Amino acid sequence: MTTAGSARWRIAAAVVAVVALVIGIAVFLILRSVPDYRTAFLVDTSTPRSGGSFGPVADAVGSAAQNAGDDDALSLRRFGGTCGDPKNTAELVGSGRKNGQKVGTAAHALTASGRSTLESGVLAAIGDFSGRYPFRGHRLNRIVVVTSHGADACASDQAAVQKRIREKAAKSGVKLDFRFVGYKVPAKERQPLTALASAGGAPRPQFTRTPTELTATLKKLTVPESPEGKPITVPATRSPTTTPAPLADGKHTVYIRRVDAKARTLTVDPFDELWGEAARKAKIADGLRSDLSNDYYDRNPDKKTVTVHVAPGAGIGVNQILGDAGIGGSPEKVVTVSLSRLSSLVAGQDFPDSYSFELTMTNGQVAKLRELWHP
């Protein structure tokens, strides 16, 4: 090989090496830029039916955003306004890492007004994930919808809304993990929101009534390195060889038949609380009139009771069973009571089926008990 040829070969090899190095660095930087988790907060800023302020929602969203991991990508979008107006939804903070403070600041600058444009918001939020940039999450892409309404005020056919959302999500090219969180959602709008969540392949909405509940729920959905958040830890008081608890871990709707404060046990009668069309069909199947009281039906065909153990420190919240019109007239006014106090309240009822409860089982024990408010 001539000297000139050898020089050209060395130059070409050097160029190839430099190009390979540049490509390698670029690939490395791109991979580092891809977040493990990408979460989009979609917040309802329409006027709430309950007449409450937007402040608690802003506080909860801001707290959850700052609770997220620094490497998680966060964004904020709002919906609510005039039907048909393209401005009835808008992205306020684009997706990016270390966005917790930005999301919190933007949320606190919002005010509630206009009508619920839920469809516009959800479709736009799905569209935010349709492009390759901002980068999607490597492990999880989640849309957290925080709303005080269960239906789109601009659409008369909610089934059509659900269909359009389902089709948009399917065409997005990315697996989206929806979570719906209701805050003071009216009872008659809970079933439509549940149906909407189902259309998006999401679990049942988590309905909250107080700012504390809302903040805790949103934080569970944004705990770093845990898509679902960590469950409440209840001290184990039973041997692993003990017979399994009669109710599985999770939430159950129950009537309370007996409270033994000394033994820390509840004897409960589980039932299904159904809403909307599902409630109407169930009543017909049970041989009852199809008209509904306040759009729900408590289905309890077998009246079978089970006894469950109440964990130390379990939270117990009551409302209407207190018989105080000043408290029972509002779902937000929840009073914390002891197990002994609950025992006396239940024992004093002539019609115990008038009061129902949501019971949360964790590690085979009752971790939380909350009276369900009905209009």
C-alpha cells in the first residue's frame, strides 16, 4: 500500500470512529432522557355542582406532583369551559422531568368556571401521548383524571363519548394507564364516570369526599417506583396458619349487624351497591319495580353475615348514623369515632339497613371503615 493510500485509510478509519462515538453518545443521551414513568394530570376546572372552591384540588395536585420522583416526567392539562370552544381544554405544563414545582404553581393559578368538557380533555390528553416527543415512559404512561363531574355536560349521548375515547386510546400507539379520581362527584354522576373509566380500560374511579382523602389518593398514584402506590401497612396479629379472613383484601360495601368493641370484631352483611342501568336491570331481575331511588340499588340477596377483625388504629368515619341533621346533611362532614362509639350507634338503630358502610380490608383485617352518604 502506498503512503498516500495508507494515509487515506487512517483518515477514513478515524472518521468512522468519530461518527460511531458521536452516534453512541447521542444514543446514550436519548436513553437517559426517556423517563421510566410519565404521568399526565388532567384536572377539571369547570364549576363544581357542589359549589366548593377549586383550592383543595390545586393543593392535592400540587402535593402529588412534588411527591413524584425527580426522574418521573409530569405534565398538567385542564378542561372545562364553553361547549365547542377549542380552548375548553389546554395543556398548561408540558411533559418533563423535575416538573413538580411547575405543576403545583400552574394548578394554583387556575380558577373554576364553565361547563364540564370531559370528553375534550380526555381526548386531548390521549393526543399528548401520540407523538414520539416528549418521550413516553419506558415502564408506565399514566393519565390521572381529577374531576368533580361524572359526565360531559356538552354531550347528550355518554355512550358515544365512551366509544370515542376508547377508539382514540386504541389508536394512540401507546398503552395508556388511566386513573379516575372523583372529588365530591354527585351520586347520580358516579355511574357514568365508572362507565367512562371502564371504556378506557381503567379500574373503578376512586371517589373522595374531603381534601385529605383527595390528597392521599393522588399521592398513592404518584409514589416513585410504584405504579399503584404502597398499601396501608397493618400490624399482623394472626399467625400465618390461621384460617384466612372471610373477606378478601380490598373495598367492600356492607351493613353492620354487630360490633364487639372488646374483641375488636365486626359482624357485617356484604352487599353490592349498583348504579344507573346496572341497578335498574338488577331490580328487574330481582322481581322489583325498575324505578330507582337516587339512581342506585343496594342488592343483598342472601343476607349472609361474616365476622371480621378490626386492626388497631383503623380509621372509622360516620355521618348520617349520628342522627345530627347538621352533619348528616352533607357528605363532606365525616366524624371520626372509636369502635366503642360505633358499637353504641349501631345498637341503637331500629333500621340498620338504612346505613351502609365502605369497609377496606388490608392484610386480612379492617384497616378503614367509612359510612356511605346517600341523598
